[in-house]
Amino acid sequence: MPIFILTCLSLGYLADNNHPLVAYLLSPLVVPVMGAVMALSGIGILVNKPSYLNWHDFYASSTLFVWFAYWHRFFEPDAPMFVYFPYFLAFVSLITVILFVGQRKNIDQETLRVMLKIAGRKRLLSLVAMSFSVVSLLLIEHFLLFPIAITLFIIQYSLLECVKEDE
């Protein structure tokens, strides 16, 4: 998920340094435009057409932009979550991709069989993970749900990428 990792790092940097570009990210157009990208990416994940596009990457990145623009209305602009959540998500994404996808050849056959069984329900898994991430965007008073939802989405993506060759 290189686009998502770069988006997280960029957003964290911009928020940490009160960069003038943050004003553009808080524009009223960001939520509807990125919400549309989120919806199209969600459909792309479920349909997987064209398969050469990394729909999960687009979905996670657009969700991050929607979160940033939407939640800025309800919290102080210098709230620590706008700096730390993007860095946390970039770290989790990088570690998960390295540990799962990068080490795919080291997974034993029994574990791989269980992972394939779980991945057999990839549409349901994706639908649940995407629904949880959308609901977490709306539950502002439970602000820790968003990083948890995106972390689960990242883990689900890594699982699917790890077993992609064996399907």
C-alpha cells in the first residue's frame, strides 16, 4: 500500500507543521470528492476489476482524507490525533506488509491452508472491514475506532495479498 503509506506520512507532516496546504485539505469539496473515490474504490474491491489496480490502497487513502477533513470540524486543529494517527497508520501498514506479504514464503502449509480458508470469503471480509471504517468515521465521540478500523482493513488487505498467489 505505497500510496496509503505516503499519504499518511505526508498528512502527518503537514498537520504537525501547520503547513498552508492543510487549508486545501480542509476544503468543503474534500469530503464529497474523496467520499466518491471511497465508494468507487469500495466497489472496485468487491468486484476486483480491473485487477491490476490496488483498490485497497485507493480506499484507505481516500478514507484518510475524508477522516482528516470531516473530523477537523469537531476537534481543535492542533489535536494530537491529526499528527499521530497518520504516522501510526503508516507504521502499521509498513510493518504489516513487511511481515505478512514480504515473508510469505516462510509461512508453513497448515497456516497457509487456514489463511486460504479465511480468504475464501474475501468479499464478506472486505465488506465488513469497509463498513466498519465508514461507521468509525461517523462515530466521532469514539475517536479511537477509526485507527482500529483502518488497522483491521490493513490486516485484511495483507492477508489477501499474502494468499493471492495460491488462489
